[in-house]
Amino acid sequence: MSTARSSLLALGAALALAATAACATVKPSEREVLSRPEMNPASEGLEEQFQSHVESAREGGFGGHGAAGGGCGCG
């Protein structure tokens, strides 16, 4: 087997492994734990304020956490 083909095969195997490692299957019995109110950071005002601060510092944007709308008055 040539070195180019073997390196291409190794690269393909690594990409396939990385693609399957990123998937997470949540069992129905685990969804109950994830849907608890304490798992939602927006349920606490201080946590939401902190996350908003981090987002504005990271992305240079501010706001957008209220009601949705496009500026046409229909939102």
C-alpha cells in the first residue's frame, strides 16, 4: 500500500471517529433530569445577568434577550 493511500485512509478513519464522538444520545429516562428548572440558566436572574455579560464581552453585542421581533411591530 502506498504511503499516500495509507495516510488518506488514516485521515478518513480519524474523521469518522471524530464525527461519531461528537454525537450524544439522551435516553428518555435522562431527559427528565435535563428538563429540571435548575438546569435552565435563565431561571435565575443573576445567572442570566452573568451570561449576558459574558456574551456581550465575547461578541461585542448587547441585548436581544427579550421578546422576538423584526422591527416591523409584528413580533
